[in-house]
Amino acid sequence: MLLLASCASALIVPTATVFVVAAIVLAAGLSVALLRVHVLALIVVHYAALGFYCVAAATPDDALVEALVPLTAFTIILPIMLLPGVLPIAVSCSLTLAYAALLAIAHPEWDRAVVSNSLATSGVLVVNAAVFIYALRRIARSFDRRKVIATAEEARAVRRRAAKDATAEYVRVLHDTIVNTFGALARGGDHGPTPADARARCRRDLERIRDFQRRTAAGRTSRVSLTDIERVGLPVRWKGIVGDDLRRFQALLPVPVLEALYGCASEVALNAVKHSGADHIVIDTRYVDDVLQVEISDDGSGFDRNRVTQRGVAESLFARGEAHGIAVALETEVGSGTTVRLSYPLSTGAGDTGTEGAARRARPLRRFTREVTIAWALHVSAISASLEVLGPRGGDPSAYATIGALLLFTGVVWLTTRDDRCLPKWLVGLAIVAVPALNWAALVSIGEGYDAPYFFQSLSLTVLPVLLHASSRTIAPFLVAAALQGVSMVPLGLVVLTGEDPDQLSRALLLEAPAAGLLAMWWLVFRKFRSLEAEADVSERRMERAMRDSAAHTAAIEVQMRWNASGLQGSFRLLRDIADGTVQPDDLEVRRRCGDEEAFLRQVSALSQATALMGRWFALALAEARRKQIRLELHAERAEVEDPADADALGHLILDCIDASAEDSTVNVTLLKRDDVVRMLIVGNRDGELAARAKDHVQDRLCVVTETLRDRVLVDVTLSGAVAVLN
């Protein structure tokens, strides 16, 4: 730009010298770009070249000075934009004074307005750049802090959800297998399964539980398949998508969804084995309108949905499907068989499942670019207003009107694009129409003698496409505005060319050249921002997926360990003994043990899902009470203890109270929430050491109050440190 302006201006040095200086600057730029030389080399050379142009200009009214003053100001602020701290501001202020002094010393005969214009332009830019970069760095630091806090909170929420999902899935698997089996064996009699059927059923349950635990321990690396349903006992007739085609469709499903789909289908098949009396089931798999449909039907006895308790159907079928986005439809009538249709849209399989897939994540880079462009618009408005006030010819009403319109448009953009919204179409159209309109005003003003100030008015024109680019989901408005920026120069340039002063065209082109350069710069900057946003989005998806998988794996292992600690191994041993023929399922003592195991597992299942962190301690308490032959009654109001330390404190207190109680006594534990405070009430017999043992747990986290009422002891425990949230 300076080279072109020099060719159209009078100089006090040979023209060849100008080309030599431009070649040196070009060589420095190529060295930085291609040879990876430090960028400081280009900056120093550019500063020296600007000093050369200040000395080389012959008259103050030439195009060279008109272009030199703003371009010098834009170069002076580079230290502020590139380096943090106070020192870069001092360097930029020193350069401002140095260039003004150079103009005054090299051209003492010039009007002082040139020096004052240089000081005003550079000074305003230095102040605005310092404020601008401080705001950007403050936004970046705030964003970093929010990101750290949000990531930690999200990880905590993911772990909490994963623990709940793992607990629910474990409960469903146990309900589908050993809980129902123990119930059937306990009720036995003439209507119960034969010993051979009971042993076969126990073997199938053990195989399914082991397979579930293996997949859990392996981090879900092995995928289940719908074809595994053939092992439930009834022959399966396949229709629709089968074989390799079915495996290809299953590969499109996330592992948790596939496991849930298999769990729902196997529950339907098991119910057909146990209740329907059918001799086979039919599985029809179809793909319709991007939805995978699995229909399981039998020609058995069916049932009346209004008369049958649907605990298994509600938990293992509808609740499991709802938790993973699977639509479940059940059709059955007495004597007409049962049909269950499972549907899952494959379009959601590649992305997020659950509510986070519907509500898309926030776009911090998008907000950042919008804030940057708003700051840029205010920046340019401040420069334009300053030059209008400080200009040698005084302010112009049309200039102030342009600045006001720009500020108004900036405010409207800020208000309408909050919460990641796009500009309304009418505002986009108004902004695009403003491009040729303001170009006309800038070029016509040249003929009226208002040259230098309107350089910044045309410069402010670049704010419009920039704002469009930052606040729109596509780059189409930006491209249209940029095209109008160039196209509108052609007819307006012809108008200027046909005027009395032919030099006005070159001056007009020089006036618009910085705008074109800035458009190109903003295009590159925002293109990079958008690519960074896309990369960040992909990385965030991968991080969230890895976080969910890791949390699910950890939670599943913890849930499995919790159930094992609660005495699940005893249930497995009984199931194994029946499957191996060590004990007979029709023996009255075995049936009694099966009834006890069923009641115990149902109680643990209900408590584990009601209280996430306390479920482990409740399970341990039930196992310990059963070992000591103490009648333990647990009640929970779904009052969730969020802090693991609080859960550990309450759990240790429950176990100590059980240990301090005498055999054949009764201990009643109630966990409830009142006024956002979690309380636990323990009632036990007076003949033990319960009161004394409870007092040993008085600490910062727990407020323990004991009271003796006749032959009972009441222990009132309140969480004093943590805040519990009602689920």
C-alpha cells in the first residue's frame, strides 16, 4: 500500500529507493513465513521502513502521508497486541512520540496539523489497543477458569449419572435372573418348575451374570448381540434383517444402547419362557425411516396388563428403554400372545444420547469471536469520533451520523446474538445494504475535501461484514458484504473519475485499500477461529465420550464390588449349588433359603437405587445384620448424600450401631431430608451398647443426639457440613 502511494506522490528521494525498501520488507516477511525466522525481524524492518517513508514524503497533502499516518498507528500497537505487561505499552507510546518527532524534524515547514493528526491517531489506537487486549486476556482467563470448574463439575455429574445407571442396570440384570428364579423356587409347589427345569434355569442365570460381569470388568470392550437371545431356552425364528446385515446395524449402536436393547429383548424372551407357554418366539428386525425396530412376539397365553403386577416389565423393559432412548410398545391380551416392539433412531447413535444430545454444548470460541468483533466496532468508532473532534477542519454531521449508526448496529447485534442466536434476516439485509451506502458517502466526501477523517469512516465499513461473519452460522452474509464492498467501488470510482480532479480516483482507491486488506485479514482470522472451533468440538466430543466410558466402567466395577460386599456371593453359591445338583430345589429348606435370598436382594435393590452413595453402606449393613441375626429395617426418602465423606461417616455409624446391638434385636434406620438437611434416625433396643457407640461418632461432619425412651434408644444424626440434594 505504501509502495503504491509512493508511486502516486512526490518524494525527496529517488523512486528506486522506495522499491529497494519495499523489497527489504518483503524479504523480511518471506524469511519469517518460509524460514521461520523470529517475527521480531519483520517488525524491526517494518518500523525502519515507516521511518523512511516519513522522511521521503515531500508534501503533506500527498496520498503517501494520508496512508502513512493510519498505517503507522496500526504498526505501533503491535507490541501491545503481541506481548503482555506494561512494557509493550511503554514501547508503543515511545514509538508514537518518535514518529511524530521524526515528522516534525524532517519536515519543519509542514503544517503542525500533520504531526497532531499522527499523535492523535496513534495515541487513540494505543489507548484502545491497551483496553482491547486487556479485555481479551481477561475474557481468556475467565474462560479458562470457567472451563476448569465446568470440566470438574461435569466429570462429577458424569460419574454420578454413571453410578446411577450402573446400579440400575445391575439391579435389572439381577431381577431378570436370580431374583425371579429365587422367587419361583421359593413359591415352588405343584405350580413351580421341575427340578430339571430349575437347574437349567439356574445355569442360564449364572451364565448371563458371568457374561455381564465379564463385559463390565473389561470396560465394555466386548459387544453383546441380539443373536444371544437364542440361549434363553425357547427356539427363535428370525425375520427381516438377520445374519451379517443385523451385525452391521448393531455396529451403528453405542455399546450402552446395544446392551439395553439386548436386555429389553432378553427380558421379553425370558417372560415368554416363564409365563407364556409358547413353544417359540419370533424376532422381526427392520430398518424403517432411519429407525431400527426389533419386534419380539409369541403365540402364548398373553396376560391382562390391568391385573398383573408389572414390576419386571416396568423396571427391565420400560425403565431400561427410557434410560437409553429406546421406545417400547407392549401389546398383549389374554389368549392372544404378546408382542413387544423396540425402536431406536440410528441418527442419534453417532452423537450424544440423553438430554445432552438435544441441548447442544455451548460454543465458547463463537462467543469469543463475537465479543472480539463487538470490541473492534467500538474501537473503530472511538478512532473515528476522535479524528472528527481533533481534525483540522472540525467535525461533520454526516460523520457523526455514521458513527452513531455504527454504534446502534453494534448494540443491536450484541443484544440479538446473545445465547448463541443468529442475527434476524432483516438485520442481515440492513447491514449488507449499508455497505454500498457507506461506500458512496465515503467516496463523495473526498470531492468535498474531507479526505483523512473519512479514511476511518470507510475503515469502519469493514466492521459490518466482520460482525456478520462472527454472529452468523454461515459465512454467506460475510461473502455478500465483501463482494458488495468491491463491486460498489466500480460505479462510484467512475463517478469520481469523470470529475474535475483525476487524482481523486487514485486517492479513493488508496482510501479503500486498507478496508480490503482488513477484510482479507478478518477472513483469515475467523476462518482459523472456525477451524479451531471445529477441532475443539471434536476434541470435546472425544473427551466427553472417554469421560463417560471411563466413568461407566469405574461405576460398574464399584457397583459390582458393592453388591459382592453385601453378600451377593452367598446368593451365587446357592444358585450354583442348585445348578450343579448339590442341593435339591424342591427341598423345603432350600425353598426357605431361596425365599430369604429373594427378600434380601429385593430390599438391597430398592435401597441401592434410592440412595446412590449410601447404597453401598446399606448393602453392607443388611449383610452384617443378617450375619449377626439382627432384624434390620431400612427406609430412605431418596435423600441423596452428595459428599462421599458424609456417606462414609453415616455408613460407619450404621455399622457400629449394628455391631453394638444384641442378637435377635431390631434396628430401624431411616434416612430422610427436611429443609435441605439430610437426617438419619436410628432406633434400637436399650439392652446393647448402641447409645455409647453412637456418641463416639460425634465429629465436625455429624451432629449426633441420643435419647432413651423406655426400652428403646433413639439416635438422631444430622449432617452439619455438607448440603444434600433431594433427588
